[in-house]
Amino acid sequence: MSISKEQVKGLAEELLAQIIVTRRHLHRHPELSFEEYNTSAYIKSQLAELDIPFETMATTGIVALLKGDLEGDEVIALRADIDALPIQEVEGRVYGSSNAGVMHACGHDAHTSSLLGVAMILNRLRSQFGGTVKFIFQPGEERLPGGASLMIKEGVLENPTPKSVIGQHVMPFIETGKVGFRAGKYMASCDELFMTIKGKGGHGAHPHLNVDPIVIMAHIVTALQQVVSRVADPRTPTVLSWGKVQANGATNVIPDEVYLEGTFRTFDEKWRAQAHQSMVKMAVGIAESMGAICDFEVRKGYPFLINEEQTTHQARVLAEEYLGKENVVELDLWPAAEDFSYYSQEAKACFYRLGTGNAEKGINSAVHTPTFDIDEQSLEIGAGLMAFIALRKLGN
């Protein structure tokens, strides 16, 4: 007889207080990407208490295996990211960050505590299911090259190989009690752009004696938008944004060079590669035609994230069973990036959204902001639903 959703829900409710304690500990002690040494040690201590074997990967990453006592060969992987962001949290929270300038502003503390909650639930049910659950606690989601790529290179999807990989991410714009799914392409690829335009500076009153990199930069930035509006297939969402411009001149001083940083995002790998070439060729050509030099570096980031159709459909149906159909929403394309995309390029994957907002409590700030927070009641679903999906996909 399979484990009932009532059993899972009961355990999630029972363990919620403990999961909240875990989340608050992690929130108080955030660590930046690839520096999560204390976070990693804490996770290991929790797994050791549960008697779940684990090993370290990618320096601070952890992979743990929980095998049910019944017969079963299926393997499913569940992933959480563990790093924080270089953001100063607002003051006044009892569980606020104790590390100045570092904050869990993207909900990775919620992801990690939820996954530890899944481990607690499944450990209680170990005698009633078959198959193996692989828990992936991954470092460095917020920083290239992405901890997922490193863990995959070190074999996190091998020995044993999971049938599918499931991940979840907080969503403050979805109310607590609800979750969101989208099959197919979901999140964008993300590349970092670094451009330096070198001209010849001088007095602002004598532009004819100079090669003005600011004017050239303006032409290049404007022209590059044609890559988005006239070169890209309009059916493929594409974003090109510049977020940093430095030109150390003055009111009457034309600088020697201008430096820019930006991002390029899309949902098609072939077009992505073509766009890189088009942008560099266009920028270099415009600069040369106006007497300047353009150094343009495209630092390739995460690929686009694709939710495998059948895996996502199954997970969504299970979510509807667990929460009720009215509490499962359809997601739009999301042009942000996530290194869970590396798993989605290697295995059948599903990455869904956990509603963590609560307008009545004033919990509605976006991720990556100093005021971001979650409704901690959402952690009951964060742990319970993922445990339920894992059990059903293992055939229990």
C-alpha cells in the first residue's frame, strides 16, 4: 500500500517548527558563493543526525543518499542551493543576517531548509518505500561558472544516475499555499558582457582634436539593440541590457575610454551563439569606423532552463493532488537565469516555484532586495510537496 498524502502532510506539519529553526539558523549565517564552509558543515551535521550518508563535492557541495527499506531500483534527485548574496539586509529582524553585507536575499535558506525537511520526512518513512533519493546541496548558484556545473563534472548525476531531477525556488509574487509550474522552456540563458571603448581624450571644447569614446559608446549601445529588435527571431524572447557605464571625464574633459557591463539573455542556444558573434562584430565595426578601438568580451553563463514535458506534467498532477488544483498555477516565461539549467540540459528535470508571499503580513518584496523575506508557513509545503513528489515518482 502506497504512502498516503495525509501521512506526508502530517509529518510536514509536525516538523514545520524544526524546519523553521533550520531556516532561521541559515538566514542568520549566510555565506557567499563558494565560501559556504559553515553552511556546509551545518547541513552535514543535520544529515548525520538523520543517519543519512553523504559526501562532499565541489568543495562545499554535498550529495546524500537515502535508500528506502523496500525493494526498488528507481532513483530521483532533489536539489537545493546554499549560497547567499552580497546584500545588506534591513535591520530589525530577530533572525536577520549576522554577517555584514551578506544576506539570503534569494531564498536559498528556504530551499536548503525545505530539502532538509524532505530528508526528515522520508527518513521517518524509510521502512515504507523503495528506491533511492539523492539529495543535492549545491554551492555557488549566484556566481559563474555555477556550482551545478562543477558538481555535474564531479559526477553528482552518476552512481546512481537519477531518473529525474527536481528543484524548487521561492516566488514572493505567488501567495503561500500555492505553487507554479511551466513545462518546456522556462528560464533564460545568461551571459555577462564587458566592453571597453578606447578613443583619445582631451578638452571638451576641442572635440575635433579627440576621438570621443562617449559618443561612440552611444552609437554602439543604440545599434546593438537591433540585435534584439531586428536580428532576433521575434518568436524567441531576447534581452540585452547594460547596467554599468564608467567614463572618468568631467564637464569639460572627454575621457580616453568608456567601460560598460551588461547582460544578454535568451531561450535558444543556436541563436545565443549567433547573437554573441553579431554583437561583437557590430560593436568592433562601429568603433573602428569612428576611429576608436572596442574590446568586447562575452563571458558565457548559464544555459536556458527547460522543464522536461512528461516529468513536469507528472509533478504538476501530483501537486494538484497534494494541494488541490486551485492552488497550482501556470507560470510565464521568466527571463532570469538559474544554474539548475545545467541539470535540465543533462537529465529529465522539473524546476517549479514555491509561493512564499503574504500580502497581509507585508511579505511581498522581490528577491535580490534588502527587504526580501518569506512567509515561513510556506516551508510546510516546501518540504511536504517535494517529499510527496519524490515518493510518487519512485513508485510508492
